[in-house]
Amino acid sequence: MDTVSDQKGSATKVQKLDERLPFHRKLTYGFTDMSGNLLYCIISGYMLYFFTNVFGMSIGTAGVLLLIGRIFDAVGAPVMGILVDHTHSKYGKSRPWFLWMSLPFAIFVWLLFTTPSLTGTAKIMYGAIIYILADLSYTAVSTPITSVLPNLTLNSDDRQVANSIRLVLGNVGNFFAVTFILPFANFLGGSNHQKGWSLAVGVYAIVAFVFLVIAFFDMREKNIENDKIITIKESFRAARGNWPWILIVLANLIYWTAYMTRSSTLAYYFQYNMHNENYISLFNGFSIIQVLGMASVPLFVKFLRKWGTTVFMLVLTCLGQAIMGFSGNNLTGLLIGWCIACIGSGSACTMFFAMVGDTVDFGEWKNGIRANGFLTAIGASFCIQVGSGFGSFIPAEVLKAFGFQSGATSQSTNAMNGISFSFLWLPIIIYIFSVLLMIVYRKWEMHEPVVIADLEKRHTV
């Protein structure tokens, strides 16, 4: 009997050891977000600028194209969540998508920043089609990043560490994307901006592809044999009456609209209003400071709860924007305001990703269905896609109304006023709506202990 007990004890110890996630897999898990941001942040930060000042598209056409493309691609978010939930392969459910989509993702993003010898409608159609394909391929890479983590390990501490590493490396990818791509393109292309952008993004695409493949080969998905298959109908049922999920989706969508309004007009502001393109890379480089805000989020949550922390960070973002607005041409004031705004926006983004997971619990509690892939895909990828579309379209229409001229070496005073309003003040107006929704969300967060307690009782039956 003692021998049997010893064997069982040894087996339990081995099982616990097997559940731990080695550091190298935590690191390679972070490679996924780093690779995605390395390319996608070029799109989010420079797409409107590239279409008008390099590709040769009018500001109005570019804005409409970006909006239509994002809305079209937004459909891919819930579809991708459902596809992940229904994937079965020898590699797992989420992991194989990194292998299948890494090369298409890299190729489509490179083609997006490559200007073909086309004119008129043909050129616009090329930009529209490749833009949609690049976004769809990003969705196919980004959705499994969130869904794969629970299957990498059962150990909650390891999951938390892995997710922290993911956020840090994701910011590293963002840093290299928004900081160095413009000077790198100028270095490679010289006066030929179209050639420079194609070569620079091509190099970035190769690096992103390599890191995604490394992540795929190092990952191992576990505990997927007994996963219950959620039907499409059940996925939609999980959202029925899920008011906290609805609030988070709306607030996150508005957040990304404001965030992209600022990001898409940054290059214009420093090129035309500040008359110094070097400031584009300087300010984008300083955005890495948002990591400090992300690291402090757990401390704020202890005192302000999740809804309060999100409201505080959004208000902090607005404060930073206002400081920039009142700084005029004072570089120091602009940098201080920018850093404050980045800390606030980066931290708020982290909170939305965390809270959408809580709404999955509410969906299971209310409807008896736990649709992780579908609800998180809508709450994350869908919001990013649609919000980014509106965040490019709205300022493009504002600039058009103020008389902005695409590709011009200088702009009229009226156009520069439109750029200043879009970059500094318009994001504040949009962020306020997200703040109001999060205040309403407070009621549902207070209800979470009841939800968790009831679910624990159900799971023990």
C-alpha cells in the first residue's frame, strides 16, 4: 500500500512539474505579440500618412478606404474566434495559426507599403484589397495570442508571468515599429520614399515572420482533449443580456477610436505644425514609457477597483492631451504631456483586455455558456479594427474640411488648425464617452463576487 501511495505521490509531483511553463516558453509566447506589433503598429501609426504622402492618395479617399477596410475586417474578429474554438490539429487549437498565418501576414503587410506602378482607380483598388488582406491576416495572428495562453499551462502564476512578458515584448515591438520605421525608410530610399518604405517594411516583415515561427515551434498546448465545442448559435447566446460585455465592447471601441485619431495625425502635426519630421520618431519613441503605467495597474486596482482605474487612466490621458494643447510650440511641455497621455492610454488599454475576460464569466453565469473565443474576439480584435477605422476616417474628414492637401510640402493656416485640433483636442472629446460608459460599468463590477461564487458552486456539483 505504501508503494502505491508513493507512486501516486510521485505521479502527482510529476504532473505538477509538467504543468509549469518554462521561462523560454514564456519568452517565446511574448514573441507572438512582439511580432504582431512590429508590423501592425506601422499600419496603425502611419497608414493614413503613407497613403497620402507616399502612396499618393487624397486625404478624403484614404479616410474612406481605411474606414471601409476596418469595418470589413471587423467581421473577421468573431469569425476568427469561432475558427479557433473549432480548430483541431496535432499542434493544438491556437498554436497552428501562428504557423499557417505568419507568412501571409508578413507578405501582405509588405505589399501594403509597396507602391505599384498603377494609377487612378487601379491604384486605389490595390491599396484597398491589400489593406483588407493585411488586416485579416493580423486578426488571424492576434486572436490566437489571447486564446492560446490558458492552454499553455494550468498554473495561474505562470500565466500571469507569461502575459506580463507578452505585454513588455509587445511594447518592444511597438517601440521599434513607430520609432525607427520612418528614419529607416528614409535611409534606405533616400529621396525615393516609395522605395524606402517598401524596403524598410520588407526587413521588418522578415523579422516578424522569423519570431512567429520560433514561437510556434517552441509552444506546446495542453489540456485541449476534453474542450467542449461551442456552436455558433451558442456563441451568440453567450452575449445575450451580457450587459457588462456590451459596455466593455462599446467603451473599448471608443477608446481605440480616440487612440487612433491621435496616432494617425501625429506625423502630420510634427511635419507641418512643428516643421520637424525628426520629432515624429522622437515622440513615438517616448511612447515606450507606457510600460510604467502598465506595471502600476495592479496597485491602482487594489484601491480604485477595475472600473475606477480605467476611469483614472482615461482622465490622465485627457490631462496629457490638454497639456500638449496648451504647450504650443514648447517642446518640453509637449513631451511632458505626451508621456502623461501615453501612460494613461497604455494603462487603460491593459484594463480593457483584462475586463473583457471577466465578462466571459458573466456570460456563463447568465446563459450557461462559456464562449471564450467569441466574446474575447469581439471585445478585443473587433474593437481594435472598427475603432481604428473610425479613428482614421474621422480625422481624415476633419482635415479634408479644413483644406488639407495630400503630399504638399506645407499646409495653409486653416489646414494646420485642423491638424492641431485632430491631434490634440479631438481625442479628448472621444475619450470622454468611454469614461462615461466605464462609470456605468461600475454597477456590474460590484456584482462580480456573486457571479464568481455561483459559478464555483456550479463547478463543484
